Amino acid sequence: MKNIFKHFIALALILGMWSCENEENFLLLEPQAADFAIITPDTGAKIELNDATPNNTALTLTWEAVDYGTPTIVSYTVQFAASNTEFAAPVDISTLTTTHATMSVSELNTKALDLGLLPDVDGNIDIRIKSTVGTTGSEPKYSTPITIVVKPYQGVFPSKELYLIGPGTSAGWDANLAVMPIFRDPAAPEKQYYTGYFAAGGFKLLEQTGFWAPMYGANGDKVQYRATESDPDPGLFPTTAAGYYTFAIDLKALTYTIAPYTGPMTTYTTVGIIGDAVPLDNWGTSVPMSKSTFDAHIWKITYTFTSAGKFKFLADTTWIGDSAGADIYVTAGKYDIWFNDIDQRYILIPVL
């Protein structure tokens, strides 16, 4: 029995030494000393992305193979970085064992926006290739980097709340009172609308109550966007006389329209929310909203839905749902709910 045990120990030692020697051989793999290059595209190449063809190939990368001195599988990782950052925070795009890679229009657009490039503006992206072999401790080799110029398009437009401010509004010029929102198009969040009362003097739009930027205003017949308080102050959307106006803005196209409203206006005594998400008696009783003292057609309530469900607005005896008249679905949470009884638009803003 002792001899068997001795033979087992010896065999284990031999196998362990063989394993260590082979692992050591793998660990000693070093890449070629010479630099390797990205073959295509050339540095400075320009790519304009088109949202009409998201699945088309936008970028084809090819590069030289790296020699590790012995036949082995080499992995190549495509890395992007914001321009002039010396790859301080590289973003891994894909890892392959080939010497070529492609990206679709939508993939490149997403990465470009993630790196801080602005929609419809040329911006630079630095690219390099990192080569490694699949063993612990292998030394990476980096290609000579290139820089490409990319013009991305606006992807899925973010939902933004925009608040009225200015002499034509109930807030005046107090940014902390700019709590009256305009109403997003549920199917196209870049488009927002407001039909209601304005005093004379015009107005602007804030993205956040209490802060003077970001802000939207007018520059002639176009929208001017103010990203920071150091940017130029935009002009006022015009309301030359007190009265009811219909205003529409497209945040993507940076266009707007405003005109006096001359359509019908029903005056309601009460407006409330009602439904199985409002658990008084399940569609039997509404919870009343408060009427604006500035515009009698704007209503608001802050309400906490304890569970997901459906609701509608009940204006006197008129039931009002979404744009198709259907129930409005809501998830649990606390919301500021605003309703415009002229055009029956509404918005739910989470209260954090």
C-alpha cells in the first residue's frame, strides 16, 4: 500500500511540474516588438449616420495581425475613447479572433452619443485595437490609434418636462414658481404642446424648476436652446396680448408655432381622477383635482398610486381617457398629475 501511495505522489508531482512548465510557457508569450496598425478606415475618415437606415453597415475596421512568436489564438478587442483623452477610460466594443469588425448605423450611433457626441454635429472618436492571448498574465499589445469623425443623429428622444416661465405665465420670472408644465406627445416625446391662457409679454421654458438652464426660447421663428447658464439667453416666445394661445414645440427639429386659440372651451365645475388605480370604490367615486387660479382650464393633483392599475379623468359627468378614449394605465408611485380640459392633454410627473 505504501508503494502505491508513493507512486501516486510521484505521478502527481510529475503532472504538476508538466502543468507548471506549460503554464510558464504560455505566460512567457510576448507580442511582436513592432507596432501594428489599423488598416481601414484611414484616420480622419468622416461618417454621417442616417436614422433611416439603422441596420446598414456604418463602420468596417480591419487591422494587422499580431505575432506572439508561436502559433496561438489571439483575441482582439476594439476600443473606443472620447477624443484627446489618451484612452484614460476606453470603452470595449467587441472582442474577436479575426482581424476585422463591423458596426451598424444604430450601434455606432449609440456609442457615439454615449461618448458625448452631439446629434447632427461632427465629433471625434479615437479607436485602437488591443490584442491578447487567452492565458493569465499575457501582455497586451495596442495598435497605433486612429481618429474618425462621426455625425450621429438623435436616438430615442428623452422624455423631458418643460415648465413655463416669463411675464406671460403664472410664475413670472421666479424660477422656483415655474411649476406649470406643458404636455408631451405620448408617441413622440420630442413634441410638446400647450393650449391655455397667457398674459402679455411672452414666455420661455425651463427643464427644471428653480434652475435657469437648460432653457428653451425663441430666436426668430426657430427655437434656441440654452444648455448652461453661460450660454446666450434665448428670446421670448411671443404673446403680444393677454388671451388663449396654442403653442407647439419640436425639441428635435428646434421649431415652434404659436397662434391665438379660438376653438371651443367647456367650463367644468369639477375634475377628478377615478378608476381601479384610485381605490375609493373602484370606479365609483373620483378624487378631486385643484383648478389653477391663473387658467381655469388647467387642473392638478398630487397622488400616490399604491399599486398599478387604470384610471380616467371625470370632468363633471364626462369621462375622459387617453387620446383614443381608453383607460390610462399607471404604475405604482407618487405623481404630480396635470390635466388640460381644453384639449384633454395630460401629463404624469413622478415625485421623487
